[in-house]
Amino acid sequence: MPIPSDIYEEKKISSSKGKWKNGLVIFLFIAPALFIYLLYVVYPIIATFEYSFHTWTTAGEKMFVGLENYANLFADPVFWTSLKNNIWVVLTSVFIQIPLGLIMALLLVSPIKGIRFFNSVYFLPFLVSTVATGMLWVFMFDPLNGIMSQIVSIFGIENIFWLSAPETAMLSILFVVVWQGAPFYMILLRSAIVGIPEELYEAAKIDGASSWQNFKHITLPLLMPTIVTSSILAIVGSLKAFDLFFVMTEGGPNGATEIMGTFMFKQVFMNYNTGYASAIAFVMFFIALTVTIVIQSINSSKRRKEML
Amino acid sequence: MVMKKVGLYILAIVFLIYAAYPIVYLISTSLKSQPAFFESPFSLFTHFTLDNYVAVIQQGLLVNFLNSIIVSVISVFVVMLIASLASYPLSRMKFKLNRAVFLLFIVGMMLPVHATLIPIFRFSNSIGIYDSLVAIIGPYIAFALPISIFILTQFMSEIPKSLEESAMMDGANKLKIFFHIILPMTRPALMTVFIYNFIHIWNEFIFALVLISNNENMTLPLGLRNFFGEYSTNVPAVMAAISLASIPMLLAYIFTQEKVTKGLTDGAVKG
């Protein structure tokens, strides 16, 4: 989600400054949104930061402990496992979900009949809520009565305990992440492909270009901005992952599918480690912020280069 | 050429099965009795009983359904109103503070909700709204604001100034101009905001999980998970619950397909 700094630059010129002199009027327009936003987003983040330097005694007393929560966190192997798993989600999203979405999008603009039908059906997984999706796939991955075991048994593979074996649990959930998310990138990419001017392909046709050449030299380069946007969405979205993991495994077996979201949640609402959980939450916030700043600076330096 | 076409159809059908099979299996299983399921777990549409649906409704999932409707409708309409109110001056003025406020809102798009969970939980407890629909409506509105303000400011900044100026001549004040000129013209963007937020709020899970404890106050995703926890051995019944929870969204999509696609695409690309 690139923040367009240019919206403002462009509009400055035609500003109607004089008519907004009344500061109170402006304030009244912005106030309701700002109030709720400060109350439910800004204040809680600051409070989380403050909590992360404290611990609560069993009597409910708040005690300052300095950086202890952070020191414990960085020494906690579960934290590193969950960070690693979050990175797996990011990589899966960018390198499997998006390419799969692209293939589906290309199919939907190819010369086959029934495009509308294919389009609707391909999109269905995205419409099922994440909680429902997680539950559905728990059954699909059932070792006894699940279709996934049925499928691999064709190849002579038996007794796979998909979600309850540490070796397969993460892969199984990532499979569902792809199943659910790919259609979203499909519609983003399809609308970008439809926007490519037909003339470009006609010119290429005269030059005798093959469809692969067309794809490589016309479609793909023109899709790059959408692919970049999709990747940013995928990265930011992956950092927020929670629902599927919580519903399917709650981070188990034995922490194999722990991600930062489930780790933080369990620390506060199951182990009542408010201070420690706040430290995890703040690290999550910090990572999201860093990623945002990095993406933003890449974006703006690219824009500057284009202007030169 | 023919070979290539055949290849395309094969690929298209492979994806069709990949996307649709789980959903077909879901609906088919929800129509089986429990013994029928254990007898033939993979047979599709061999049994047709609505008993599971009756059982699910008797377990109170309709209450969760109703809660989801109340929460989604209220949150989305409040967001549409206050986000467009805020977007109007944000799209029109140029002073520095304005840009800072805009950025403050926009940064919210990136934030993991986890960074706000504990304080919101404590705050909701201390003011006595914990375990009520009011408790989740607040965060839903707050977290929908960034994307909404982003889409709306962008759209409003393209509405020509001349329209407002002539109304100003007739003595209309800002509020009048907002409701009579700006808001009607912003309708396409409001549609995007509506669809994008409705889908997200309808499916929201973690705030509901943290802020609600009684079944009668749960929204659908939470009620669904609760049902799953209690009846996980009764596969067809859980499948019926999942179907019941998913069918409205699937139906809504079938009837408003283009709008949903556009709403999501605009929401994502512009955001």
C-alpha cells in the first residue's frame, strides 16, 4: 500500500485556503474520526509500549522491570520459531500465492469459453471467512476421513497426520493460506491485464511474436506495478496472519506452527503474561513499521529516479 | 493451435476442481447424517437431509448471525459517515497539520491489530462494555478508517472546486455543501468503502475473540469456532454450520459480482 505523497502536492495549487479560515469548522469535520482513531489505535499502541516495560504480580500490582521482557523475548526460542514461521508465510504469499493468482488471471483472459463461470468459481475460496476456511480444512486434513490422506494414498503414502505432526503441520496450513488468498491476487492481476491496450499485442502479432514472447515482453513488464502492489499487500497481510493458525492448530503441535500473532495471544490470554505479551506486540508493531518505511523509501527513491 | 486450446481447458478445469472441490464437499457433507458420513466420507451428494441445519439453528447460531449483521451494518455506516466527514477538509486544505493528520490515519493500514489488543481489552473492561457488541464496534470502526479515508480523500480531491464555489455564493455553509454536493458525488467511492469494509468486518475474528465471551454476544466467526469446539466429532453438523455461515456471502457475491470485484480491487490498489 504505497502512500501517495503526490495527492497533496497536486492539490496544493488549487487550494481554496480562504474559505476554510474557520478552524473550528475543520476541527468539527475531522473530530469524530480522529477521536475514535486516537482512542482505539494511537492510544493502545502507546499503552502497549508502556506495558512492555512492566510486569504484573499475582496480586495484580504493576511493576517496572525495564528491558527485562525484551531480554527474555530475544532469548526465547519460541519467539524465533514464530518469527521464522511468519517469514514462511510471507515467502509463500509472494512466491506461490501471487504467481498462482497470475496463472489464474491469465487463464481468465485466454480464448476459452465459460470465462465468467471459471472466474466466479475461482473466486469462491476468498469469500468463505477465514475461520470457516480453517475449520473446513481441518476436516480435509483429517488423517482418517480427510480427502488429503485419500489423495496421497494413491501414491502409496499412508498415515500422514497432517496437522498433528510437526513435520507437516506448517506446510498444511500454508497450503490453505494459498488456497484462500490466491483468488484475491487473481482479481487484482486480471483487472490489470484487462487494462493493457490491445494495440500492443496487435503490433507484436505483426512482428510474429509468440504468446510466450508476448507475455515476457508486454504483459509481464506492464503488470510489474500491480505485482509490486500485490507483494506489498502480501507482506503486510502475512505479518497480520492469525485466524487460520489459531483455528487450525493454535500454534501446535509443540510450537511447530507458532506465529507471532498466536504466540502473543497465548502469552496474554492463556498465560496472563501481560508485560511479556506487550513486548511481543510491540515488536510486531515495530516490524510492520520498519517494513512500511522501507517500502516507502524504495517507492519514493524510484519516483525520484523516474523524474530525472 | 487445437492442442494449445485443449491444454488451456485442462488447466482451467484443474483449477476449477482445486477451488471448488472443498466447497462442494462442504455442502455435500452437510447434507449427510453422521452414520452416512462415516460409511462413505467421500461420496458426493448421495444423501439429502436437512437435520444438521435444524440442529445448528437450534444451537443458537442464528443469534450469532444476527449479531454479525448488527455489528457489520452499524460499523460500516458509521465509518462511511465519519470517514467522509474527515476526508472532505483533508482533501481540500493544504496546511502542514493537515498532512500530518492524513499520514497518521494512513499509517493505520499497516498496523497489526495485536499491537492494540491488550490496552483495548483492559479499557473495555474498565468502562464496562466488555462482552457486548459495543465493545467490538469501536475497534472495527477505528481499523476501517485508514483505508476508507484514503479512498475517499483521493476521490474527493478530484471533485471540481467550481461546484462548491457556486453553492457558496448562494450562501450555503460547509455542512450543507458537504451533504448536498460532495456526498452525492462521492457515491462510487462510498460503494467501494462499503463493500471492502463489510467483507472485512463480517469475517473479523480476533477482536471478537478477545472482547466477547458469552455465546449470545458472539459474532458468526466466533460462534462458528465455538460450535466447532463443542461438536468437532460431528463432522456433518459442523459442515452445516460452516455452510450456513458462508452461504449469505456467496449469494451476495453472485448477485453483485462486478461491484464486489471492483470494491476489493479499488480498495487494495488504491490503498
